[in-house]
Amino acid sequence: MHTRITVSTPEEMRQLGRDVAAVLRAGDLVLLSGELGAGKTTFTRGVGEGLGVRGAVTSPTFVIARVHPSLTGGPALVHVDAYRLGGGLDEMEDLDLDVSLTDSVVAVEWGEGRVEELSEDRLHVRIERAVGAEERFEDQRTVTLHGVGERWATADLAALA
């Protein structure tokens, strides 16, 4: 199932992240794709807010991965930038994250084609900028949510639109 959502501002992107966080649970893998500056980190910031985690969610480009522990007793958020990773479970394990991935929500920017083997169940979030949009809609994005696997077979992603 695919759900497409139009987002017009960075705050709407953060709100979408908060809304998605409401359906996430420990062990979920979220793969984010989109061009540089599309809003992957802004979306993940909203996920972090929705999960109630500690620390500012910022781009993990230079550290590759950041762990944000829960302040509410829920799952931690592991925020990964896979752009520089060749891919695969071995490289993720080599990051020596001080957290169990099965007890966390793992959000991976640039993860498509690199870390799918982490889980048969995953949520793909593709963010695309509007092409040829008028200047007043320059921040407009189309976000496509696509759940893969049994975990997402019954999830009502359309309710997020």
C-alpha cells in the first residue's frame, strides 16, 4: 500500500514525522530517501518529538549514527545516515551502537538499497520536491509512505494523510 501526502512547510514535515511516530514501535525500521535537502532530517526530527526522545535530532552525516534514548519509557530512536555506508548488516553492527536495534525505532537516511536486510518489515518514506512549482510553493514536497512486510500489511497509513 502506498500513501501520498503533500507537505508545504518544514513544520508540516515535522508534524508528519510526529504523526508517523504514533504508529511506530520498537523494532521498526524506517528508510528515508530523497534528494539532499528534501526534508529527511526534518521528518526524523518530528519522529523524535513524537517518540519523546532525548536530544536534538540533527543530521547524523558526520557521526553516521546517533542514539536518542526515550524520555518516556518508549523505544529509543537510532538515527543513521547510510550515505557513506556500503550497505549491509555487518556495517551497521560495526557502528557499535550502544542500543539494541530490536528495542529501538531505527530511521535510516539514504537507506534504500543499503540496509533493507536489517528487517523484512520496514517503512519506506520517499520525499520528493515538487517539480516546476510556483515560487510560493517552493517548499512543497510529496511524501510517499510504503510499508513492506507483515508488520505493515494492516497498518492504516492512509489515515496519516
